[in-house]
Amino acid sequence: MNLGLFAGLIMAAAPPAKAQVGAPVIQTRFTADPAPMVHDGVVYLYTSHDEDDASGFKMLDWQLYSSTDMVNWTDRGTVASLKTFPWAVQTNDAWAPQVIARNGKFYPYVPISVPGSPKNVIAVAVADKPEGPFTDVLGKPLIAAHDGFIDPTVWIYDD
């Protein structure tokens, strides 16, 4: 059985944890769609971010928090924004990031909007460090279709 599948089954069978003092982890700004990545003993938590002045969703960038003990968190600020993808709509839809480490690089996969379409596409950027700075890899969507895409995740099959 794959170790990831086994760990997922164990977590699914575990009783729910009680809320602890300090929850939620992020208390200084409105965040959503947390996506953790563990690298070299550090948990990197990438999130989307709602602007304070918005009456609804206004998501222009992606934030990063890190921890070595899952109790004390460091706010690393904005690691990428819609400006990272100049071909994208710049007014909203910086949603649900997923970052992976691969071959010494770090790749965030993100859903964003493009001009002339009501549907999201998936874009990818790259950096040499988990903290960025991230730059656009392709200059266009990695995945685009008429149905639209949100909340990407990446599975690397290496068995």
C-alpha cells in the first residue's frame, strides 16, 4: 500500500482533534484555501488572501506562513500575486494555491481568471526557494478548457 494512502486512511480513522488555544493559526488577515508543504523540517502554509476592504471576495495574492513546530508561525507575507501572471485578470480570483518541491525548485499551481472567459484556468510559477520570489513559467495557462478549473493539486507518482 502506498505510504500516502496509508497515512490518509489513518488520519480519516482518527477521532477529531479538540480545538486548541491559538486556533485559528492565522489571525492577522483573512485567508482561505490553506495548502501545506513540508520541506527540510519546515511546514510552509500557502494561502489565498481576502483583502480587508472587500465586501465580498477580493483575492489578489497568495500568502505564506511557516513553522518548525506547528505552534509558532512566521508570517512570510505575499509570495506571489496576480501580477506574477500579467496575462491574467488582475482584479480578483487569486484562489487555492498548491505548491510542490521538485528537482530543487518550487512550483505553485494556482487557479486564475483570464480576460474574455468566465472560467478559471490553472497557471504555474517557479522559484528557487519555498519563500519565492515566484515567476511565471509559461506566460500562458498550463491548463485551460471551456469547463474551467479551480483548486488544483499535484500528485507525483514515483513508485
